[in-house]
Amino acid sequence: MSEDQTKEILGTFRNELVSKGTLFLAPVDSFIERIIYFYIFDILKNDPERAIVWLCLKDSRDEVLDKFDEFGFNIQDIKNGIWFIDIEGMDKELKENTFYCTSQTDYTKMASYADKLSAEHDNLVFVIDDMTILASDTFQVIENFIKFVQKSVKEHGGSIVSMLGKGILRSETEALIKSFFDVIVDVQHGGEMHANIGLKSLDVRYKIEEGIITFEHIKKKVKRDRLKILVVDDEPDIPELVKLLLLDEPYDFIAAYGGYEAIDMAISELPDMILLDIMMPDMDGYEVVQKLKESKVACDIPIIMVSAKSEVDDKIKGMELGIDDYVSKPFDMRELNARIKMVMKRSGWSADVK
């Protein structure tokens, strides 16, 4: 895992989640808390104009600051960018940048402080440190509080981030909590994270060694029982023929009849695979591949080139651009089907996936 990819992925989080509500949903024995601290540390370091407001439901203000140190994130010079809404310390020495509540259920004060700080700091990040504690109250109370905070924060261009352990709450409560957020970052065993941010799919592997977190992009495993396949050919009969002859397979076909249309459909429809002709009048298949590989949204879609151009140099050119396989016209439908399944198997898909 490279330092460049880690920086690029963290930059994606900063830029894409700037005005969204984000929930990190993870197994309870994962490193989710460390990842949240890393995310907030990255914002403090790279976007110092954005204030952080930390609602301390689980840990007190001092415990939060201690955890930054414990996790190896030095915030001594930038901790003034964090404001705290704390439930401890009312009877102790009052600390800077800290507002105090009497308990975890003092929603009136918590909401009032959230509204005040949102008005004073545009584009702030509001951290709810543990949704499990908040979810111990009634549905209506949770909903009213979260919606009020969301309204206050988003009116001033801010975002909310929180975390929740998988399977801790009842299924209906977990579903309710998830419904409050725009983006769910699904943290999985084995060091993977997956999220859909608008039309973009973010699929990441994380690794923690000696307290250092690194990220890298991975191809998302296809888990649907049916594949969506985009067939691109300027001859309209070809997509219809493919669809007809593979009617009994678990595939749903969509078609594009030129290069520009293929790029538009790949980005808007996000198919699981593209069958791409090379020779088209408006843009050849090689140009289409180049454009798709430049797209953050569509760059990982597997591509099989299907063409009458069968010279070795043509195949090598496609491979160098990043295609996954090559089939020459005229093709045997059994071979095409076998190659579809072979390529998709590399992405974790099989015809009996449920």
C-alpha cells in the first residue's frame, strides 16, 4: 500500500463527504475507532479552516485527546480546531473550546450547542462519537435530535460523521440509524471498506501496522446473482444477437451504438462488464477504454474487446490499455460466455451467487 494512494483516498473522503452525513458501520472488533480518528486528524491537518465539533457520548474531552496521542496522531499544534460538547467536567475545571452537558440524554443542551457552533463555523464536521449510546433512547427522541443537528450543520455547509458497530442493536434500530445518513462506509473483516458516494463507488483495503494506517484501492467484488452487461457495437444486430443467444444466462443487457454513447452509459449505468467493439465511426474502442480508465467512477469496470481485428498487435494494444480479455469476430457464443464468466470470476462473481 502506497503513501500516495493513502493520501488520495483520504482526499476523496475530505472532498466527497464535505456536506454529507457519513456513518462508519463496522464489526465491533475492527479498527473503526482508529479510522475515525485518522479521518478527523487528516481534516485538521489538511483543511484547517474547517472546525471539528466532537459530541462526547462515549469518551470525555480529555479521553478523546488522549486517544489522538495513543493512535499516534499529533494534534498539539492544531487541537484548537476541535470544539467539544462534553458530558463530564461540570464540577471540574472548565476547559477551553468545551461546552458541558449534564448527561448523555441532555438533548436540549446538546442541540443548542450544535446549533450555536454551526452558526459560528461554516463547513464544520460534527462528530458523534458513538451512535450505539444515542440509540439506547426511543426512536422518536433519536430522530428528533439527529434531524435537528443535521439541519443546523447542513445549513452552514457542514457534515456529520459517526460510527456504529454491526449487530449490536436490534435490526430495526440499526436500520433507523442508517437511514439518517447519506453515506454508509461498510467496514468489513479482512481490512476492506466499501461505500457508494453519489454515482461513485469507493472500494478500499486498509492496513494497520505498528499503529500506522494505510489505504489502497481494490476492485469491488460483484455479489449480485445477475450481471448488468453493456454491449457496445455500431451494428445494432450484434447486441440483439448476444442478448438472444445468452437469454438463459443470468445477464441483463443494455446497449450503446457508438463510443461517446458507451462512455455516457458506462458512467450513468455502472454496468458490471462491458463488451466493446473496436471499430466504430465516432470513436474507436481503444479511445473508449482510455476515457473510461481516466474516470474515477468507471475505471474498474471489466472490459472484453470484441472485434474483427484479430492481429496480435491489436490484442496487445488493448491489453496495454487495461482491457481484461479479447474475443475475435466472428465469435462462438459459447466462447464469449466462457470468457464473460472467467473475467467476472476474478471479481468474485459466479453464476450461483445469491
